[in-house]
Amino acid sequence: MNVLLLVIPIALALGTLGLVACVWALRSGQYDDIEGAEYRVLHDD
Amino acid sequence: MCCTDMALAYVEAHASWSAANTRPSLGRDYAAFLTRGPDGSARAAFAVEDVRCASCMSTIERGLAGLPGVTAARLNFSDRRLAVTWRPDAEPDVPAVLSALDALGFRAQLFDPGSRPDAETAETKRLITALAVAGFASMNVMLLAISVWAGTVSDMTPENRDLFHWIQALIALPAAAYAGRPFYEGAFRGLRAGRVTMDFPITLGIVLTLVMSVVESLSGATHAYFDGAVMLLFFLLIGRVLEQSMRRRTRMLAENLAALRSEGATVVDADGSLRDVPTSDLVPGLRILIRPGERIPADGVVERGMSDLDHSLVTGETAAIAVRGGDTVFAGALNGNGALTVRVAAASGSSLLDAVEALMRRALEARSRTLVLADRATRLYVPLVHAAAALTLAGWLAAGAGWHAAILSAVAVLIVTCPCALGLAIPAVQVVSAGSLFRDGVLLNDGTALERFAAIDTVVFDKTGTLTLPEPSLTDGDHPPGILALAARLALSSRHPMAAALAKAAGGAEPVPDAQEAAGLGVRALVDGVELRLGSARFCGAEAEAAAALAENPAASVICFRAGDAAPVVFPVHQALRPEAAQVVEALLAADRRVLILSGDRAPAVEAVAARLGIAEWEAGLTPLEKIARIEALQRAGRRVLMVGDGLNDAPALAAAHASLSPVTAAHVSQAAADALFLGRSLTPVLSVLDAGARARRLMLQNLWFSAAYNLLAVPLAAAGWLTPLIAALAMSGSSVIVTLNALRARVATGARPAPVAIAGRRAPPSAFPLLPGRP
């Protein structure tokens, strides 16, 4: 059962990473123009 | 541009026989619209019209990137706003950007930086962050909770179970403390105002669940409900985020529309130089220049110049009124063919706008709108649930169970009834209905308006700008084609609204070269040695012909044309009915609704429209006060009135009515007073909102009944003490999903809607829906 003490923190750390990434994306304005993003991806600049 | 040039431009704008009147832009100073970044770089925001496809985005961005000094141009496709940034050392050249956009085929208008809704954007971000935190917590807590549930039927040791419970607590407690703040704050705000809102039972439920779970974990019990608490938050936050983003989007698009209608004013400084300022910066005493074809931005007194004003947006009156020095002018009137210098009047409390606002306040106070469904549900729900919990507690105590078991069961009742489904039941329907109305070209100002639209049995229309189109158009008739084409080409050089109606007949022809506009009179040009004149009857020497045309068509106005010494030609111009106005009125009457016209215009003009639409009940020449009186009388007689109007004089009536609708061309005050705005030329949105309202109300009631049934099932279960965390999780998520899916039917139904939409100008000219999200 000691493996739990290793696995659960790893799982939580990965989850937190996702959360941090989401909050960062929000703060840096990546959700400001959701409609535009779907077209921008198609332009090769 | 140096100030002498601008002073010259000012003089030119007033001069007769000057081409300056028709020049789109005189020298202007845009500094009031610019914001400076921390490094000194200038930024400006523009509302852009006609952005309809993905390629427009790259066209605009690439087209502007080449301008001198511009470091970045980025178009936000969702809200149709363009942000342009200049290098810190470069002089920001706004006119260059505007003309570059113009050359690319897009109309744009500068934004007032003061009006940008920063608070709203911040609130959206806060809610999304809270949603992300709640989502993260509910996923991880659920993972651990499922292990515990599986462990209780297999071989999990109590030590491991306790460990898992504590890890859940470690995640859930801070997450709930952060993500639940919108609800806690709402509950406190409500309590301080002496009201119990839906936030209160939510807060109580979450806090009690968490406290009980901690207590249970401390005593090493089998069940903890951390997963239920965070899942509840997650679902409820989804509802909040949807609601907030709907509101924000509606507001941003409404603001774009306002900006595109040039909500700016041109101030004339003491030295004669011109400055563009946002309307909100106008203070009494400033002198402002109003060019031909512009709307008057503020009440004031004419200092210089003469012109005729179209008051249709102010009073509903369609006939032009001549003004000259010393006359008072009202905000919202459309300037005719002369430039005016106006001194902004002090807010004396006696202007028309003040009178209208006082009436609106009165109307809002007198209005007794029925309680919206959500409030009624809360009023029923809160005491019932709390009584059920109290009864459970008392029942278990009376049955001889200990305090611990009794409190546990009572809290379980509160948890299972926590208004997950109820909290989503109404906002989910509102959001979906607003979205489908949005696609039909209707912007909803207020989500609760849907229920009020459902109750409507009487529809009151204003005439000018509502039943008729806001801009005049040429009356059909046998105009000699060659003359019409020539007159239309000449009309292209004028900014008078009546000339604009004639100019539409030009169909892409070149304007007549060297046409000159005479302020207050018309346009003239010399072609092949023949003098062409277009303008008032006096200007063309056509008084007799004009009088004859007016006698034949009393609702029209005339614009005259004369080539050399040939007989003058009179073109009657009138305000045409909106497309489908007749079908809409017919459909309303067929649905047994009473239809009335209450107009401020002259009786003959109103009578003509009423006769063409088959409306028997109409009144003309009404003041704003009389309009409210009529509507209040109808409502006292038990009618539920929908007011459709656009003018400043309709604003109090819009506020007084049970529900209200305005075209997007409406006056500012009216837009703010209306429950919904519709875009485009067609009148069918009136049917759309009534339909959508009825459908939304039906779905809301279904959802409420479903939530009631769910509670009826779940409460006995919890009161009996059979509620395990597994059952709680299934019941809560299951009911929320069902309610949300049911709400989505509001959208499905629109797609398959028959007749009304078939006539809803889907093939309207593109410019009719300038800001709707288009698909490529």
C-alpha cells in the first residue's frame, strides 16, 4: 500500500499542472477570441 | 495637420457651395480615443462592421500591418473588435487606419476607451477560473471517492479509507473555499438586502456538507460527501459561466453597434480647430459642429447655420423641421443639408431627454411585474426544504435515535435537495433561448424577459422607425428612367437623408463630377453646359409640382430635380414599411392578439400605415406621457402589453410595458429601456421573441416540475438515512444532466420552426446583419 503514497501525489501533481495551464491560458487571453482561434489555426503565416 | 487648416475646414463646412460638406472627414484630433501602454505605445480599439468570414480576419490584419508605425493589428473575431498598437516613437495615425479599412471594404469606428466593460470581463475570468478549480477538484475527489466506494464492498482497510477521506478533504476544502465565492457572496448580498436568494440554500448546502464530511472523517466513518460538494459547485458554476458569457457577448455587440453609429461629437475650439470626442465628454457650453447627415449628439442651441432636422427618432414626427440660429435642438435628431454649430445646453432639467427620463422613472416605479419563475421557485423551495430537514431531525429524535444519527439524516436532506437541478433549470433555458434568438438577430437585454414575452396578449407598435424603416426610401411610381438615373447620380454628392434614398437608385454609377452642395437648399452641378439642381422645391422652382405630389401622397416628403430650363421633376420620398410588416401583423391578429399603433406622428401618416397593415386601433400625435397612459390603461384592463418602439418618445412606454422590443436603430435611451433589440430590416423578430418566450417558459416549467419530482423522490430517501455518497452523486449529476438536456431543446426547436422563420429575411442583404457571427 506504500505505493499509494507515491501514486496519489503524482496524480495530484499532474492534475494541478493541468489546472495551472488552464488558468495561465485564461490569464494570457487565449479564451478572449474563441471563434477567431478556430480560423487562425488554418492560416499559415 | 496644423490648426489653421482645421480652422479653414470649419469655415468651409459652413460655407455655401462648398464640396467640404460632402467630404467624409475634416481634420480631427483623435487623442481622446487613444490609450497609452506602459512603454508609451499607443493603442486604439475599433468596432468593425461586415466581418463575416475567416479570410476577412487575415485581410484586415495583413492590410494594416504595413501601415507606418503600426506594430500590431489584431481582430477579435468573437466580438468584432480590432486592436491596433503603434510603436512608442511613432505618431498614431488613426485616419490612416480608418481609410485603410475603408479601402479593404470594412466600415470601422473608434471606440471610447472609457466605455470598455473591464468589470464584466474580469467577472467572466473569475467565474471561469472558479469553474476550472471546481472541475479539477471534482475530478480528483471523484477518483478517490470511487476507490472508497469500491473499497467498501471489497477489502479496503479502514486506515486507507481514512487516508483517502483526508486527501479528499485536502483538495475539496480549499477548492470549495475558492470556487464557491460567487455563491457565498451572492448569499450574503441577498441576506443583507433582506432577501433569500437561491445562493443561500446553495451556500448552506455546501458548507453543511463539508462540515459534516470533516466530522465524519474525524470519527473514521464509512461515508464522506466531499465529492458531492465539489461536484455541485462544478455544475452550478457551468450555469453561471454560461449566463455571464451570454450577458457579456450581448453587451459587447450592442456597444459595437452604438460605436458604429458614430457616438462621437466634433467639438469646435475657440480658435476654430476641430476635435473628435466621445459623446460622454460633452459638457454644457462646448460648441459642437454637426455636419449634414449627422445625428445631433446633445441638446443645445443653434449658434450658427441653418438646416432642416428629421425628428423621427425623437418624436416620431416624419416631416422635417427647419432650424436656424437661436433655435433649440434635441439629441437624436438627424441633421439635413446644412452644417450647424450648436452650443451644448446645460442640463437644466427642462430638456426633452430630462422629461423622458423622469417619465421613465415614474413608469418603472409604477410597474408591477409579476414575480419571475425563478423567484417564485426560490420562495417555495427554501422554506419547504428547510422544513423537511427540520422535520427529519425532529422525527429521528422522537424515534429515539441519537443526536448524531438525527443530525446526519437532516444534513443528508439538505445535501440531496441542494438546488443543483433547480439552479440550472432556468438559467440553462435562458442561455439556450438567448443563443437561438441571437441567431435570429435578436439581442436579449434581460434573461427574465423570456417569461414576460410568453405572457403577451397585446402588441403595441410605434410607427416611425418601427413599423416603417428608419431611413426614407423612394416611393414607387413611374419616374422617367433617364431623369431618375441622372438625379440619383447627383444625389450621391449630398449627405441629406432624403437624397440618400434617391442615391440608392444610382446602382453603382459614378457621382456627377464637381457637384456642389448648397447648405439648406440642395446640390447643383454643371454637366455639358446644363445646370442640374437637386433639392428643395424652392431651390428647383418646383413649388407647384411639389404641392401637387404632396396632395396626392400626404405621408410623403418630396425632393425635386431640374435640368436646365426643362420642367422640374418631383420625387416623393416616404418611409417604407418594414419587409414582412403585413405578415407579422396578420400572424399576430391570427393568434388572437390585440394589435395597436400609438404614434407621435401626424394622423394622416399613421392612418395610411394602419390601413395598409389592417390595424383597426390606432392613435396619432401622442406625447410620451399619453403613450404611457394608454399602455397603463391597457394593463389595468388586464392586458399584457408588448411595446415595440424606437424613438426617444417611446422610451417611457417601453419601460412601462410588460415587455418591450426595440430595433437596433433606436435612440440610446430606448435601447437601454427595451428588454430586447432586433437587428436587420425585417419585423419578424417580433414573432420570434413571442415564440421563443412561449417555448422557453414551457421548458422552464418542465424543468421546475422535474426538479420538484426529483426532490420528492430524494427527500424521503435521505430522511430515511439511506443516502450513501454514491446515490447522492448519481442523483445530483443525473438530475443536472437531464435538466440541461431538456434546456437544449430550446435550440433544437428553432431549427425546425416552420412559417415565421421562413419569412424571416434569411436572404436579407448582408449589411442587414452587420455584426452577427457569420459562418464562412
